Amino acid sequence: MTAAPGRTPGGPEPTDTAPRDDDAPPADDAPPADDAPPADDALAALEDLVREIDRCAAELQLARERAELLLTRRRTGSAWHDIVSAEARPLVVERISTVLSGLAGAGSAWRKAQAHALQDEQVSINRIATLYGVTRQRISALLREERAARR
């Protein structure tokens, strides 16, 4: 038989002799430490992008399964009009449009937040442009858009 944690086998029960402050806030309500990292918009945007990628992957899987059914119908001689007319919503093309739109929005938000984070780390606009494979003018415009959106 093993003893409970903090207890010697055959010894007395441990006692809680620490003073208790029933008015103290729970640990989760404690104010953040001074060395806590500042809010990270780029991290939040990247987390949003990952969620959107997952959502889009699931949506594309559904579109692929539906496309396989459409291929089977066409290969067995059905007319395109009959195939499309019988297809339940959302259509394959609608799913793809939704995915493209979602990825464009989340990707754009990530790109802007990351560029701003890089600038906050004192990375030059020229270096950010090189990293992104675009002109410095495009990065300047991207950073201006982000600043305007924050106001």
C-alpha cells in the first residue's frame, strides 16, 4: 500500500497550516505580471488563419467528394444541365468560392498583422518587402492600411 502524497506511511495526516485569505481573488483573476508579453495581433491573426485553413480543408474535402459524384454522373452519360440542376446546394463552385474568399480574408489579415509586428521589431520596410517578395511601396501601403484599421 502506498501513502498519499505528502504523507509518511503510518505517520500523521498532514495539516494545512498555511494562512487562508478567503477574500483573495482566484489565481486566474490575478493581474498579469509586468513581464507578460504584450498583446500580439500577429499571433491572433495567425491563429485565425490556422482555424480558417482547417475550415477550408474540410470544405474542400466536401467539394471533392461532390465533384467525384459529378464526374461519375457525367461519365455515365448525364448532360451537364441535368447534373447541375440536380446538384444540391452548396454547389461545388459555391464551396470553392467560399474557400477562396475565406482564405483571402484570413491571409490578408495575417499578412498585415505580421508586417506590423515585423515593423514593431524594428525590421526595415525594405527588409519586409524582400521577405514578402513585394515592393517597398506595397509594404508601406500595407502598413498604412493596418494603422488606419486600428484607429
